[in-house]
Amino acid sequence: MASMAVQLLGFFLGLLGFAGTVVATLLPHWRSTAYVGSNIITATSYMKGLWMECVWHSTGIYQCEVYRSLLALPRDLQAARALMVLSCVTSVLACVVSVMGMKCTRFARGSLVKSPLALSGAIGFLCAGLLCLVTVSWTTNDVIMDFYDPFLPSGLKYEIGLAVYLGYASACLKNRLQFFFYICTGSFASSKPIK
């Protein structure tokens, strides 16, 4: 009974990580305007995301424009898009496989396949978390390298946005999930079918 509760906790953490990954993928707050040097007092604030670029004016107007061409985007942005979408798709597949392998579901109840299914779902969540972690780490590195570039004007410098922090939290949630499933299904090789 305790292992079923731990499995459910791990699954809901994975679902929370999946939701965070989807929100981080869609939010335009991956890079935010840095207020440094002569750029301390400004009337506009710029934010860049994977799918759109937004401007917030001091009058309260918020405008966003979706990137028009996929091929005109920088390669790092194209790769970040692909990795985050792949992380979301992997999370969905991991959810489906995890639900089939959890002890509280009726799928394959008397079979030896149930525990390896749960473990496969945990590995899927681990892969999804790693994909998300690679993307946000890469973006963080790019932002920090650009921020400390002495040849870049201060008006073109950005700081790490909130979506990147959300991506880190989502990746951590999904990576912690695999430990919960590993604890619950660690003895799947010696499990016997229920009669």
C-alpha cells in the first residue's frame, strides 16, 4: 500500500513537471531586458521567448509578435524549440506508460509486465526532464555569455527570464519522479503475478 502511495506521489510530481514544461515552452519570458548602465530608466521592457517576442510599455500596453519564419530564427532558438517540444511529447508518452504500470490501475493486473511498465514510464520522465534541463541550461549560458560580453551595447543585454526558472523547476520535478518509481518498482524482477 505504501509503494502505491509513493507511485501516486511520483506520478503527480511528474504531471506537475509536465505542466510546468508546457507553460515554460509557451511563455515569452525566456529573456528579459537587463537594466544596466544607461539603460536603467526605460519606458519599454522587452521579453523574448521560444515562439514570440513581447514589449511592455510603461503605459501598461503589452504587445507580442509571433516569430514569422522558422528558417530566419537563430539556430540555438530552433534547437531550444525542438528540445522543449520533444520534452513535452516524451512527458506525454511517459504519462501513458506510467499509468499503465502503476499498481492502482487495472491494466495488466496479473502480469509480470506491470512493474517494468512503471519503470519505463519513470525512465521516460527522466529523459523528458533531461531534455528540458539541457534546453534551459543552454539558454542560461547564452544569456550570461551575452550579458558579460563587453562589446555588446547595454541596450541589447538580457537577463534570465521567469520561464527559464520554471523550466529548471519542471526538470527537477520530472527527474525526482524517477526515484519514486525506482523505489516502488526496484524489485520488479522478482515480482510474481497476482492470482
